[in-house]
Amino acid sequence: MVTTNVSASCGQSKRSLQLKVFRLLLVFAFASSYFFQIVDGQPDLGTCAVEGSNPLTPDPVTNACACRTGWTGPECSVCTASSACQAASDRDNEANSNNVLGTTRMSCERSLEVIEKTHGVCRVTTQAVSNFLQGQAFVTAQITAAGAMHFEFVKVTGERDVYASMFRCSGVGCTQVKDPKTNKIQTSCPAAQCNMTCEVGGPDESCTEFVASQIAQVGTKGPVTLTCNDEATAPANGAQCIVHENLLDFYFQGVELDDCHFGECAPAGARAHVAEGSVADFALRNESIFQESTYILAGFNGVLVLVVICLALALYYGLSEYYSLKSCEHMVAGLAPAHLEPVPTVLTFDQVGYTLKDRTILKGISGVAPAGEILAIMGPSGSGKSTLLDILSMKAKSGRVSGRIFVNGQPLKASFKQNIGFVAQHDMLLPTLTVMESLMFSGLLRLPQRLTMAEKTQQVLNVLHELQLVHIADSKIGNEVKRGISGGEKRRVSVGMELVTSPHALMLDEPTSGLDSYNADLLVQILMDLAQARKTAVVMVIHQPSATIFAKIDRLLLVCKGQTVFSGSGHDVQPYFASIGQPIPPACNAADYLIDLLFTHNMKKEEDLRLTLEAGRVAKEERGSVASKLEEGAMAPGAGAGADNPEEEDDAPRSLADVFAESPYASQTQREVEAQREPVPPLRQDSSSSTPRSRPFLLKKASSLRPLPPTQEEVKVEKEARVSWLLEVSVVSQRMFKDMLRKPTLVVTHLMACVYFGCLLGLLYFQIEMDGIAAVQNRMGIFMLESLFLAFTSVSALPLFWLERPLYIHERSNRYYGTLSYFVAKVFSDLIPLRVLPPFLMSLTSHYLVGLRGGMHFFTYSLVLVLMTSIAATLNLIIGMLTRSIMSGILIATICMIHLILLTTIFVNFDTMKVAFFRGLRYVSFFNYGYEALVVNELAGQHITNFNIPEGTVVLRSLGFHPDFLYFNTFMLFAYLMAALGTAYLVLCFCVKERR
């Protein structure tokens, strides 16, 4: 028995992830069967006994076995110097009593080219092999000129670096070919036989009956080839080699060897005779796939941390001064910034009409909203008041719009939209913010970027003072659950968020609805004062104002069934209706009387028209058309059958709109309209040939209003007025974080639930050993439970946007921020506290309690859980954007998650499916990528005790997993997340819009 002390480096393997179930076993078998069979008469490995010409001497310091100078390898049979060969030859001659010492000059031929018999030693770089053997693996080889190749698979054991033999293989009929272009040498054997040399079932756990059965199959299914490059090209590091065999290639894609040294003692001048031919090129990696994946995943972690830090710095940069606005009690309202001086604005609209699905909503509405005055639009419900206000506010409409709109006599331009303030009928306020914070949010986003922070703050204070909100500046808005300010104060805050920008025109949709008489009167008085002080055109829709409010109205536009019933000064209302025989009683509220008059008149007109139809005064061919229009309520009063019959015109019922159209008040309104604008050709619904500057606005695809395009100068001014994208993201993110901190229930629940579940798993699977099939079963169960838990808890992302939808639509249409700014802020504020911290805490608790792999494996484990949670949350966010019902959204999200979980390798072995389409479903589910990454990260390369398959990679392959896909799966999770985020952004852009 021979023992050797050779320093054995335990370098990391190159392809740890691609180690399959039988690759380990077949590597051994192949390595044993094709390269290195120890010939009969050779000493066994394990002692320091020296026989023949294999010189070993004990190390004088460590007393370990070591080769004499000029020799290497476990058997010290590979020469490295010609002097060692000469000395060995002389010892042989002396031992044989031949007095011919030195007569034959010997040389060490360090090449795989065989003269008589060459010896070799290589280090196995497949990490799974070393893991399986629980020691660094080497192979020793002997190749003879007679065509025999023998190799033995050994490992380093013990503190003295003793080599223990594991497998021996041999092949006959082998041939060698050398490629003259690349100097690569390939040794090929048609077959080989292998057998175990270790004690099966003995103390060595890697020597099992299952391994022996697999080793016996190596070399029986096809040829074995050993391809090496020339050792002379890298004398320091040795040659690189690769072994191919059908079974080994199926599991390992070739067995890789490096640090290979070959040597043969031969008479000087002897040459090998090797046939020339073409040898396929090959290249070995310097590190294992698992190492490469680990470094790449570490890089991903670094990039994520860097992104989070950058976003945090952006938030701090954009809002460092915002945090200082804790209270405004010490602040005093003063002069507005010079950049926001009021601009007198007169808004004129002429013959405005609107048609939706062949139904006329508005028909020929004209009017003037002078600077410094309030124009009130009144009428019964469904008369088109809000529709007219939307058109004047430049809101996107679904139907066809006609008419002309002018601003200070000039056609309406797209750039004017930023100068319009629009107050919706319902307050769109965040209940957790204070009054001051709400107004500052509007000011930071909408005031020109050229203004300083002090100027923006001063503008907000001015608005607080004008709206009489200073005393509640630090009070929270509140909602139905947690009371805050009153309804009237909320309405004034909504108005203030628009007044912060000093708009040229202010539009309000029923601002007094839901308010008591005092707050309603106070609000209208404030609006009247603001209109006069700022010279702003104020247009508001009002339903049934009190007598006090009605008296404060400067101009009134009364509409019914989409037509003008009255338009003019508020003081002319009483004289006009008295002139048409409908005087307003002195003791009656004029507004109430007018609404009742319009309603009862409409009912009377419809009844008169029905009686006319029944009496047969309408032509038979027109009867069906008129009746259907009447039932749908789409026909304007007075537009009866006699409208087209001059002989019956006197008998047909006349509408109030017809009466007004013939009155001098209508002529006066038209003269005012003409006086406030320059001559512009009227717009036709189907006009498409007029130039942009010849019309005030046009319809695009008959669905949206498109004003005149702005000039280059106007575009430049508008761009300068907008705040930067970074500031938008910062302000919106800060508001979302502040809202989340003031409603911490969701965040705290997520954190506590994940920590609890992690502890629960840790207690159930406390410190499980890598022992037997239970080791695999328990770990796979843990990963599946974690995946399911995180998937279904991510459903909380669904209502987050669903609840904010009205607020987002309102603020987006009022140009608070861009879609991308909101989306980035939403993702950042949702992912960090809810999709990164909770799964990380769960992985932290479960990892150490269960006893999972440490080091970079822990970071990979945490990263995969975070990615899976983020993807699931993003998908739920998309569902929340697309659904209008929270209950249906939750149901859809649950069904989607179940389908995605079903398409996981643990439930379906896709490789066994007969239909190619169904095999491709594995690429649809992100659970498949994430779960496989978790399992591979934990089990690949792990040694399993007391199990027929002692290597984790082999188990993974047998279950249908891909041990070499850790990097691929993690990359696909990143790609999946980016695709989901991109889809969510597109849905937000094109599917979540204001449709009025």
C-alpha cells in the first residue's frame, strides 16, 4: 500500500448547477472506467510502502507521505523531470546487477502522446463530484501504446492528505488522434468496464449500492473520449481536459478536468506515432455555474440596494423643506409672488353642442363669463349643466362636440388648460393629510418651478387666508371613519387646491351640494370676493341655491333639455319671466320657482304632445319616430310634429327655449358674445380641411375635443412652468408614505404576519437535518408554503389603487402630475414597505430556525422571495386597475394565482407531457421560476445522508427540476417583474382615464 502527501487544493467547481442526478455517479463511473485502471502489481493507495520505481519518502517535518523530487501524482508515477527518470533507470539497472549505469539516457516526455505507457493525474473540477465524495476528487490514468486505457477515481481524505480509491475503469482498443492546428489530442475507446474499489455499505457514506449500480453502466452505452490541450502551452497550470460519454453527457454535458499532468520515462529521442486528424475545440470555465450565478445574484442585490438608496435620496432632496412645514401658526399671509399676478380673463362660448350616441345633450348654448364675475349654470337634473361645464373646462368627452370657445377674444388653445381650475362635485382629498399639507401638495406640484420654496409657501398662506382656513390649517381632513374638518371646510379646501395656482378661470361643479345654508352662503361669498379681487372668470353649476346665494349671482345661464331657457344678468331674471307671463312670486325663492317652472312646463309640454299624437294631428309616417323620441326623453320640448308644418305651428306646444330664442335677451347675449371675440369661421362637425389656426377647436375621431395647437413659444413657457419629474415623484411618494404611516394598520399587519409565519415554519421544521428523504421533502414543503403565503397576502395590493382611483383620475386630469410620476411613486411606496421588508423578515426568521444554507445562499433565498412577492403584487395591481368591483377583483386575483401555482414543477412534471403546448406552460408561471430557484439554491450540491441518492443535484434531476437553472430562473423573475410593471404602466396610461 502506498500513501502520499500532496497538497490538494479544494477549488470551487465550474458547473455545480448543471450537476444532475447521475452526473455525479456517472462522472465517477466514467472517470473510473475510461481513464485510470491501476494495473495488476501496482501498490494500493493508502500507505507509504515503496515498491519498484514509485519512489516515496516520508516528509521529515510532518512525517506525511511525499513524492521524491521529479515525481508527482497519488502514486508518484508521473514524472516531471528527466533527471528523475534517469535516476529511476539507474536504480533498476543496479537492482538487476547490470553494470550499465548511465549508458541509456532517459528523458521525461510530458505529453499525452504515448510512446510505450504514459501516466497522468488530473483534478476534477465538477463540484458535485467532490461534494458527493466529501473530498476533493482526482483521477489517475495510464494509457499504453497497445491501446489500453486505465483510470482510477480517488479522493483526498484525512489530515495527512491520504488518497482513497473509489472507482477503477479500463478500456481496450483505444486510439489517439492529434489535431496539428490546435495541438489537441483525443483518446477514444469504443467501450469500457468499471467497478467499485471502495467498500459498498462501509463507513464511507458516498459508497452505496445505488452508486455501484450506476457506475457499472458507464461505458456500456457508447464510446468514451478524453480530449486534452497541449500541456506545453500551460506548463505551470497543467493541461485542461474534458471527458465525453453518452450517459455522462446526458447528465453532465461532459466531465471537466484541469491541472492535468502527463509524463512517460522513455529513452531520449524516442517519439510517439500518433495519427493526425481534426479534434473538436472545447473550453472550460474558470468557475462553476453556481459560483457565476451567485456573483450575478449578488450584483442584482447590489443594484436593488443602489436603486433604493437613489430613490431615498431623491425623496430627501425633493422634500427636505416640505418636512419643515409642521405648522403654519407662525406664518402670516402677505403679498402674492409677482409671478402670480391675476390676469383678467373673459370666457366666451358660442353655439356649443354635444351629441352622444345620436342623442343630443346640448344644442346651441351661448354665453359669456366676464372677468371678476360669477356665471351660474342652473337647470333640472339631466339638463346638461355638468356636460357644458366639462366642455368649458376642456375635459375629455366621449361624444361629439361642436361650437366655438374664446378666451379674451382669442380661440381656445391647448395651453389654456393649465390656467383652468376645476373643482369636482365630490371632494377628492386624502383624509390623512392636514389642510396645510393638502394645499402645499398642490402648490409644490403645480406652481411654476421658477418660484422659490418661500414664494410657494407664501402663495399657500394667501389662499388659506382668503378661504378663511387659517384656524384649521393643521387639522386633518378626515373621513367617515375618523372625523376631521366639516363638509363646508372640505369644500373650501378643494377650492383652495385650485386657487393655489391663481387660475384664469375657475370651474366648479355644484360646490354647494351637501352643505348647509350658512356654509353654502359663505362659500359663494368667498368665490365672489375672489373673482372680484383676482379678476377671475368663475363658472359654477348650481342646483337650487338659496335666495341669498341667488341674489349674489352676477350672471345666470338657465338650461333645460340641453337648450338655453335664459342667459343674462341675474337682475334680468325677474323682468324676463314676467314678460313671458311667468312672473316670480315676491315671497318665493326665485331659484326654486324657476326649477319648478321648468319641470312642470316640461311635463305639460309632453302631455300636450301626447294628446296631439292621439288626435291624429301628426302624420302617420312620423308617429313612431316622435313617440320613441318622447319616451326616451331625447326630444326637446316644442319639437313636435307641427314644427315641420307651418299650418299647424300655432297649435303646437312651444318650449321656453323657443320663447327665449325670440326674446331681446337672447339677442343681447348674442351681441355680447360677438363683442368678446374676433371673427372666426364656425366649426362644422365633419370639417377636416380647415387649417389649425382657422378654427378654435376640432374633433379628433369624433370623440375628444382638441383645441388649437400651441405655438413654440407657448410650449417653451409651459415646459418652464412645469416642475421637474424628480420633484413630482418625490412629492407624490412623500404623500403616499405619509398616508401609509398615518394608517399603519396594513404595514404592521404585513410585517407581523410574515414574522409570525416565518416563526411558525421555523418551529415546525426546527433545525431539520440533511438526512434521508425527509430532508428533501421538508425543504420543498417549506418553500411551497412560503410561496403560497406570499402570493395570497399580496392580494392586498389590489384595493390599494382601486381605492385611490377617483383621486388619481381627478388629480391627473387637473394636471397635478404625470402618469409616470404617479406610477413610479406608487410602486416605490408600495414595494418597499409591503413587498420587500415583510418577505425579507420572513426569510430571516425561517432561515435560521429551520437551518437552511447560509452565506450567499441566504441572500439568494431572500431575493427570490422578494421578487415573487413583488410580481404577485404587481399582477394584483393590474387587476385592481382593470376591475371596478373590489369583490370581483379579489375573485379574479385568487383564480389567477391558483392557475399560476398549478403550473409549478412540484405539481406537474412538464418533461413527461406529450403535447408540446402544455410543456410550454412552464414558462408562463412566475411561481415555477421562483420555486425552482428556491429548491435549487437549497439542494443543489448538498450531500444527503442515509439515502440511496446521496447528492441533492441528483434528487432535483429525478424530480424534474433543472439544477443548472438558478441563474436563469432568477433572471426570469427579474424579467417577469419588469414585464409586469411595464404592463401595469400601460394599463394605467390607456385604461384608467377620465371619461365624462
